[in-house]
Amino acid sequence: MAVADPLIELRDVNKHYGALHVLQGITLTVGRGEVVVAIGPSGSGKSTQLAREGMTMVVVTHEMGFARSAANRVVFMADGRIVEDRTPEEFFTSPRSERAKDFLSKILKR
């Protein structure tokens, strides 16, 4: 997703724990004042990051209600990759990927 005034920029980030490749080519830009929520199943490569300048935040959560209400963007991760990067309305009402559809069908039933 294009960002006009980037504050945080990750380009092709990879992280390994021994043979386990937990982050696989992550590229993500967060704009000044933007709230981005990264969601996904446990073990998908999420990590908590917080940038304090204005209200810019990167939040990692399993709380879908919070994610939907607080985010400007939702970044859905699975298997160490960004699968979707969309507005909360777009992501929660019509996810594009089968992985996101499956995740939401399971997590929103609770």
C-alpha cells in the first residue's frame, strides 16, 4: 500500500532462528500518524513494534474487534509473509486470500 509520508519502512526483512525462517522478505511502510495492525495466527512472524511520534503505531494482536476499530490498515501475515495489506473494512468484509478467509472464519467464531 502506498504511503505519502513514511515514518517506518521495512524492505525485504528476513529473520531466522536457526533453520526456522520466521520473517520472509517483509516489506512494509507505515505513514506518520497511521495506525497499522498486523494480525495473523500464532507463529506467523509477527512482532510488536511501537513508534512514538504523534500516534503512529504498529500493533500486533489477536483481538479482531480492536484491530478493526483501531487500525487505518490491517496487515495480515501467515507463514512469515504479508498476505494482505488493506483497510480494515476491506479486510474484514471481503478478504482476498483463501488463507485470510480461513483465518477469519475460525477466529471470528469465538
